[in-house]
Amino acid sequence: MLELSGIPLLSQNRDRHPIIIGGGPLMLNPKPYEKFFDLIVVGEGENALVSILKMMKALKGEDRITRLKALDAIDGVYAPLLDKDRVRRLFVEDLDTSYHPVHPPIPVVGSIHNRLNIEISRGCGNGCRFCLAGFIYRPYRERSFSKVKELIDKGMRNTGFEEISLLSLSSGDYSNLHGLISYIRDTYKGTSVSLPSLKIGSLNEDEIGILGNIARTGLTFALEAISPEIRIRINKQIEIDGLVRNLSFLRKLGWRRIKLYYMVGFPWEEDDDFKNLREFALPFEKEGIDIILSLSPFVPKPHTPFQWLPMEDESILREKIFMVKRILKGKRVRVKYRDIETSIAEAIVSRGDERLSDLFEFLVRRGAKLEAWREFFNSELYNEWFNTMGIQKKEYLRGRELDEKLPWDFIDTGVSKGFLMDELRRAQNRQLTMDCYSGCAMCGLNCDAMMEHKAVNIERIELKPSASESEAQKSNQGFRYTFRYGKYGDARYIGHLETINLLLRAMRSAGISIRMHGKYHPMPKISLSEALPVGIESTCELIEIETDMGVLVYDKMVKEINRILPKGIKIIEFIKGSIPNMVREYSYILIAEKEVDMLLWRMQNKKGRYFYIWKGRGVKGLLTKGIFTRIIKMEDRRIHGIRVDY
């Protein structure tokens, strides 16, 4: 990206070029990346970014060094060229005051994160000793229920997404999760709720029941280890029996598949620790619930109690992964595992030093790209660089001494190094540490205010149905509306299913609650006219919906729906009621420059079809292209919709 922009790859070679800023979790050990960045933000940077932009505006016209010195003085920010001694990690104390996007782009085709993402909390108080995010995002903070509700309402009005994802390191720990998912269920009927990786036992039966009675997504739990001893060492305080006891309840609610995260390669791991996996999988098999087991090798990370531990040997990791696959063979378990060579590279970089900057420069020069994707990752390039430099990989994969100076020691996360050492000793001695929700573990951070905020974040709201909703519920019959819409210009290349999804999202954003049918995988109650071929324009496509809303204000609804639709798709009108026979008849108008041939003459005389020929200058047409006119009856009016294929 830098090369395409004409910006030198190395910071030292830049002069009047733009300031290149680095940030995110990787920058908690910035040494391997320092020579590429002019400025590095350590921690949560949303507030620091505002300060940086204001400073840049004030320093417009100043030379590069002057600007870097001024920016280096901002808390949590440093310029590698100036060699700052200590940098304290930034974090936002009150999430309610932090900016959150509520108007994301709406893709016209399917995408990976095709949903409304709302961050409900930040940080995690569970204290898993291997987890980088759990330590660098401390302390645990929640957005208030009222603020989350406000963000959901604004986001749904701007997008109409059919899925809301409640983002957190551990969504099940949110203090008012029950009230939140109840609000979504009652306010946005047919909208599914997804929760990222859950701590086993963090959801109660009521919450699972609510999730099961709306449009569901998958359930993902962080198991990490089956051995009770390993779970104590890594401070994973979960009760697996609780998940097993709820299997029949989950199946009753329609879940047929559960995803579990599992780790291999902890230093104290023995082959016997895997034997209980078969017994663990038996109740799932009995209930007819499939397991997707996602295996990841343990990678020591900086700023965690396990930062001093070694990375397991590659051959042993491979053997353990295949052992897990053998144990679970034929048990309705699909085992997926992360590429071991990629994990080795991650371990090298995670605890790397400034020498690795040369490795990255070497990889760029040799054409490496998109290495997070397995098909693009080339371990031979790494081996080539290490051999050329005479450096052993084991130097980066080995364990560290407690008194050894570490490359990332100048980064102050707020969690004391003494606490991390104590946690490592507790792991070695098979001792648990209380989570932050139960009391203060004295990690070095002052988070009393955050925990007080969590304690008062229980808010209940009374949801009263409107009169039209009550009327529909009593009769158990919805109200039907038929919408006529058109597709023009580049929008004609949007496929039929994608077009319907866009229309449904626009209707949700306008506040139209579409009724659903189906128990386990509810679908909207809609009827459609014949699919419009890709590449054809039309002014007369129809979609009929069923809703609990008895009154839709005409002008307001058309305006609100069109507000969210992309350019080229437009609601033209709608009527209350259903049209049993949407299309009464078709007539086709074919454009041709030459006299019709015998084929066209035969088409012209087919019974029940009417064809007209238009000959004229400048008209570019073939038999396979043309103008199609639909004649449709709505409220005793004849509407002529034109389909044009250019």
C-alpha cells in the first residue's frame, strides 16, 4: 500500500510525506514494526486520534521532526525515531462517552460481517492466563443498557439488518443481557441475535430460551481444555457439566450444532489430558447435536502471565492435534485446526524484537502478502531469512527467565509485572485466582468505578404492544401490503435474492415489522413476482409482505424505505391488500433494426403471447435483447412496467 502511494517503506526515509500511524493489539509489542511507523498509538486510540488530528492541524507547515516531537508528547503516543523510555497504555474509562458507528455501509451482496455490530462491553474479568485480550483490555467496562438500546435503535434505523451481533470478549457476562435480548426480541421481530465466544455457564436457561425463540444463530463456547487440572492452571473457571445438562434443552429449542474452542500445547499437558474428550462428546452424540471443535495451538503472548513460557515444538503440536482427531473420530465431531506453521510464525512475531523489522522488509520485497490466509502463507520465506541471518527460530520460541529484559517492557499496560509473575507461579502451583466480578485481584489497575457501573446497569423496561399489534395478535392474522418497485441503471446487475434482502432491510429500517413463519429458522412472510433476470431494468416488480401493523402512512413509508435503498432501486407505490394473481399477462416488445426473420415470425404467432416490432435508427437490438412490458392489475388500475435490456 505504501509503495503504491509513493511513500517510502521505512520511516527514516520519509520527509514531507504523510505521517504513518500504527495501532491495535499488535502495538503492545511494537518493536518488530517500529521502523515502518512514524507514530504508534498504544491501547484504545479513539480519543488519542482526535488529539493527533487537532495537533496536526495546528502544526500545518512545520517540518517533520517538529511535528513528531509534538505528537510524541501526547499520552499513549510515541514516535519510534525519538526513542521514548516508557509509554502507558490508553483506555476509555466510560464507554457511554465513546464514539460508536451506527451508520455502517450496507453491502448489496452477501459479506462476512453482514450484520449490525454493537459493542456492549470492553475488557474481560475472567482472568484466563493465556489470553492477551483479557489483560490488555482491562479493566472490564460496560455500556449502559440505555446507551446500547440507543445504538441498536439508531443502527437498525440506518441499516435494517436482519442480525444484531452483541460484541464483547465475553457477551454472557454483560450484567443486563436478559433485558437486552428481550428488548431486541420484542422490538425487532424476526431479527436474530448473535453472541461471540461465550463462557460456559454465562447464559442461564431464560436467556437461552429467549435466543431459541427468535431467529437464531449458532452458539460458540470457549472450552479451551477438557482436563480439570489444565483448566485450573490456565485459570479457566467453568463447569462443563452445566453445558452437558442443558443439551436436551438446546435440542428442544432447535440447536443441532455447537462450536467449541479448544487449545493444545500448554506446558503441563499430558496425553492423558485428552482421554476425557471421547466421554465429553458422548452426550452430544446421544442428543443428536454436532460439535465443531476449533483447535488452536497455545501461543505465548506478551503482557500475560504466560509470556515467559516456551512454545511447544512443532512436531509435538502436530501429534497432539492428530491425537484429538483420532479420539473424536465418529463422534459427530468435526475437528478444524489452525495451521501449525502459521502459529509458529505468530509466536515468533508476538514476542519478537527490532530485528524482525528486517524480516518483514524481506517478506515484502519477496512478494509476501495476505499471510493470514493459509493459501498465501509461505513458511519457506521465513526459513530462508532466518538461515541467511544466522538466527535460530528457537531463540524466539524458547521460555524466558523472570528477570530477563523483554522487548515490550517499556509498554505499561497498567497491569503490574509483579502480578503477572504471581499468576505464573499460581499456575505452576495449580491455584485459581478469583475473577474481577467476584472481587479485586489486585492486578495494579484501579477499576472500582467500572465495577460500580456494572452493579447499577440492571434496567428493566415495560414493553407495551401497540393497538394494531394487539388486534393482529388476537385474530392471529396479519395485514398484507403489496409494494411496487423499480430497478434502474447499475442496480440492474444486483441479483434477485440480494434485491429482496435490500428491500426487507429498508422496510425494517422504516419500522415495518414483517411477520415470520417457521419454528427453528423463521423466514419472513412475503410473496414475490417472477424473478427479474440480471441485467434487466424494470419499473414494475412486486413484493407482498404480511405485517402486524394495521396502518402504514403512505407518503412517510415510501420516503423512509427509499431513504435506505441504494441508488437504482426505488419503491414507487404500495397498496393495502393482497393481489392473488400478480401478473395477468405479459406482452413483449422486441427491438430490431432489420426485418424479422422466420424465427421471430413463429414467435409472433404463439398463442397467448403478443410481440411488437420496433424498427428505427440508432436502436441497437438483437433478438436476445429487448423491451418487455408487464401488464399488472392493482386496485383496478393497469400499470405498465417496462423492462429494458441494454
